[in-house]
Amino acid sequence: MVRTQLKLLVFLLAVGITAGCAALAWWVFEKELKRESEITADIKKAHKNVVAPPDPGARRFDAAVDMIRHGQIDEGRDALYKLLVQFPESPTCAEAKRIIGEINLDSFFSPNQMAGKKDYIVQPGDSLALIATRNQTSVDMIMRMNGLVGNTLHPGDHLIVVPLNFDVVVDVSAKSVSLLRTVGARQYFFKEYTAFDVRLPPGMRAPVEMEVGVKQAMAEGKAVTPTDPRYIEAEKWVPGSKAGVALRTVPVARAVVVTETKPTVKGKGTPKGGDAVEQAAAPDSGVFLAPDDLEELFALVRKGSKLRIVR
């Protein structure tokens, strides 16, 4: 009898402990775990419902583009300039810079827009190189502006001459190349180019200031002048005054022959022939641009133009 009662007491005690543990577990779940789960769910729901903040520059951008579409080119460009200053973080700024650059370039090369240009009358003894030096421009720019195919000049000829007062700013972090033009006492953004890559020489750290060196155009391994028919298609190179810095195109892949060896008894191997494969040139230092962009920028800078590298 006593043994039976003892077993019953142990059983009831075990049931009580189990029920207590279950009640405690339930309380912890309700008060802590469930609440934490609900908070996590609420946070996820709130994140899904977050609406991106409105872009304050979008309306300005649309209004500027609308002006340009309706022929108000200068007004639309000025509105885009204001957008860059007032809302520099707007996602529309990249497209605004592209549009500004295209308008500026069209205006710069247009024979009907003489702002910043002058009508030069050729004097006895003048040459293209002499005129370029006196007017802070380049021979190739004079030829482009006036549609010249040779270097023959006659006294009394009229030439459109424009000073190449551009600063080149290379941003290492953004991989961009910006042209800033100076007219009178004012300097303004002219155009921006995207670089494939920017590789500084070993040991060089931004910021660095230098000048543009003598521009180079190479065809068939030889330097060519602006009067050479091969000049337009020549490979262009804009060196900086510091070694290892140059605005250039991406190195062209070259064909190399990979040979296969056949093991001999002594394990030394003999050539078995191979296949030609394309391999990129060694990654030298430089600021690498698309050919069309480099061709354009090549025409707009001259020896002595300021070249800054920033980060």
C-alpha cells in the first residue's frame, strides 16, 4: 500500500514538473520569442513598404530636356548646368552631363558659332605651326576648323582660330575624364568621358598635377603629322609631363603561339607545335579610353594643357 502511494506521488510529481516546464516554455514563447518574431516581421514589412525618396532633380531635368526639344538649346543647357550645381546627387546628372557635352561639342565645331573664336587673317611668313603657337591652339585643330587637307597658306586667307584653353581632370575613383574650358575669367564643365580603366604608375598617388606633353599620332610604327592622309586613322597618344601617365586606347590583343611539348625518356620534352591564340598586351599604366573618345579629346587639348589626377 505504502509502495503504491509512493509511486503515485512520484508520478504526480513528474506530471507537475512536466506541466511546469511546458507552462514556462509557453510563457517564454509568448513573451519573448513570439514578440521578437513579430517585431522581425514588422521590420521586414516596413522595409517592403519603404518608398524611395523623390528625386528633386528629375523635374528640373525633364524641363531642361523639353526646352532643348523645342529649340531653346542655350536655355536648356543652362538649366542642366544649374541641375548639376543644385542637385549633384540626382541620378539624372550623368545624362545631363552627356547632353551638355554634346551641345558644347556641336557649338565648338560649328562655323556659325563664333563665341570664343576669332577670324585670323594669314600674314606673309605665317605657317600653321606659327599660327597655332601664337593663338594657343594646335595645327590639327586649325585644320579641322577650316577643313584644310594640306599646310599651304596664302597671305590674306581667313582662318577660324579657337584657343584650346582646356584643363583635363582624371578621376581615378569614378574612372572618368572631364574637360573644363576656360573662357575669359570663367571656367566651366565642357564634357566628360568614361575611362575603361585608370592605371597610375607604381608609386604615384592622387592628387597629382602636371601638363599635357607633345601629342603623338602613330601609323605603321611611325609618327605622322596632321597633314598626313593617315593621320585620322592613326593611333593617338596624349602623354602627361610625368612619366607613365598618358591618355590612350586599350592595348590591342596580339596573337601568340602556344607550343605543346612531347615528353622524352629523360622528361625534358620536345616541341610539338602549337596554336595561335589571342592574348591581351601587358597592362601598362595609363588612362584607357574608347578610340572615338580619345580621337575627340585628342583634338581638344594641346601641349601645355593642365592635366590633374584626382580621387
